[in-house]
Amino acid sequence: MKPTAERLMGLAALLVSATVGADALEPVLTRTKPIVDARMRYEDVEQTPLTETAQANTVRLRAGFETGKVWSTTLLAEGEAITPLHDEYRADNSRPLNLTHPVVADPESYEVNRLQLTNTSLPGTTLTLGRQRIVLDDQRFVGNVGWRQNEQTFDAVRIVNKSVAKLTIDSAYLNQVNRIYGPESPQGRYHGDAFLGNVAYQLPIGKLTTFGYLLDFDPLTDFPGLTAAQAAALNPTRVSTRTLGMRFSGERPVGVLKVGYVGSYAQQSDYGGNPLSFDLDYYTVEIAGTFRQFSIALGQEVLEGNGTTGFSTPLATLHRFNGWADKFLTTPADGIDDRSVSAGYALQRIAMLDALTAAVAYRDYRTQRGAVDLGAELDLQLQAKYGRFVALFKYADYDAHEGVTPPAYQDTRKFWVQIEYVW
């Protein structure tokens, strides 16, 4: 039987009532911390050849609490509500609604976002049980998709051990992925069995991480209104995979510069009930330099494809990678070779602001097989912080390569205005 938020809440209440006596209630209550995260966003999307412009004005509120410790255990409970104020957009690509509008994956949703018990009674060990946020490394393989209004969480048991100096062993078993589309969507939940293993060791010149992710998802076939081909593409068994890899990252001073470097490599094959058969590689390299307020970075990321399917990262925070226009959330069947140059500028304590940052990135895309031109993208961002408020202005312009680009990759322009308050 799959766990639901109600069952998780019942389990949490039972455990707390069984372990908290009258004498323990006082520190639990007096040390309880509120959770408040409010965000308003306007997103505007123009996408060829769709005839309408998407205009999404949404409000997201997360509210909850985390108790103080009793017997080395805390309870965290958090609800989440996403409400559209202006909904001229297609909120869910698994539903045949607003087909003339581009997708903005922020549907109306109300749910339990997190509900977890965390125990630290074992030396150097943190055990977390329940619906939780899991973010590993740079989120390329496992993340919370924090860019979208409804974040991704996991019904899981997770153990993190740091009892050996400089060594972190992070392991988790999960049987439900609570996706960004919400519980009412045909693709809002992935069920199945998944094991996440991540071991990191801090060396003098950087952090070396090895990882293994085994994903075996149950099939989803009920997509009313979609064709058989469209439904098949959304079936999570196609991203049931075994991924093994390693990552190295660090930074060192070189004269007046601070030089950062990242390298990662992984191999992926079909796993569990996946109807496809493949063996694919992934690698990325990046080098960055920072001088005072200025930074610049060069990078290349390659996800292989075999002509039928591409390297997949279904639990990733995909918006962080391959451009903010989100054209490559699914890797093309012939793979992708993403080469980028980016620059940033950061100021502290300017005028009435605590911080002001600006960023620009240019990306060139080609298929990994055959080096077919997939176009290029320009990304711009300006962010300001004042107290607990953060304001964001963001723009993405994807320019498809005419005559060669597959139909799925068309000219797309996106613009965002956002303000967020976190307490």
C-alpha cells in the first residue's frame, strides 16, 4: 500500500505522542520554529508556432513548523498552496487543455509538502523519515526543483552519516516522488522503488563524490485525451534507470583570482521494468574564475543519446541545466552537447539593498550524435535582496537553428518577475 500524506501524519502523531511526555513538552513547544515562504511570480512565454502567449501570475505559500528536539527527535510539518491569479497558460502537458498556449508548469495545487521526523540519537548520524526534501550535489541527478512553485519532495527514509572526518555517506530509499504537477495531475506522483547512494570525501583540493541511483518506477498509462504515443512518452518506466558515476569539485586561489573547477562522469543503463535497452554516458566539465565582484565561467555538458532515447535525470532540478528556456528537460534521442559561457557581477550593501547580483549566459546546443545544430540561447538575470525579501527579474531567449532543428525545438522567449519572502 502506498503511503499518503494522511498516513504519514498519523504515523508522526503516533510517534510523537508515544515519545513526548509532559516534562518534554516545554522544550518542544518553546523551541518550535515557524516556516513561512511566500512567493509571487509573473511568467510570460512566447513559443513558436503556438498562437497564444502564456501569461501566468501565480502565488505560492508554504507554511508550517519544526519542533524543538525531544529524545533527539524533531517533527517538521509544512503545507503548500499554489493559486493562479491569471491563468492564460497550459499548466500540465499531460492534460489536453489550453493547447494553443505554452506550458508553464505551475498548476493550482494544495497539498502536504513536507511531513518528516528527524532523529540524531546515533553519533554523527541523521535519520529522516517521511515526506522530505532531498538535494544531492549540484542537483543534476536529485533535487527539489525549487524553481517551480510546487517543489518536488520524496516519501522516503534517509540516513546521512558523518562520523568519519571529511567523509559523508548519504543513502535513501523512496517509494513515492511528489512531482511539481501536484496530486491531481495524471503525472503528479511517481510510485515504485528507488535507492539513492552518495558518498563524498573532502580532499585538500576539492570534494570527490561517488554515486549510484537505482530507479524502478511503476507504469503510468492513464492519460485521458492524449494519443498513445504522447502517453507512452510520459510513462515513468522509460526513465527507470541505473546510474553510476563520480564528481569532483573545488576551488583554489591563483594569484588575485579564485579558480573553481567541476568535473563529473556517469554511466546509465535501463533498469527494472524499463521497456527500452540502452547504455549511455554523461559528462560535464566547468572552470570558473572570480575576481572581486566579477566572475566568468566556461562549461560543457554532454548527455548521450542512441537515436531512440537519451540519458535521463528524472529526479533532477532540470531548470538549472541546459538553459532557462527549458527546451531540453527531456534529452533528445540523439543526445545533447551544451557548451556555455557565463559571467556574473555581485555587490554587497548597495544603497538600501543588502545585495545586488547580475548574471548573463550564452549557450550553444548540438546533438551528441551527428553534431546537428539545435540552436543557441541567451539568459539574463538581475536579483536584489533586502532583508527577508528577494526580487528577481529573469529572461531567456532560445533561438532555434532554422531548417535543421527538430520540430520540438522552436523559438522560445520567457520573461519572469518574482518577489519572495522567507522567514
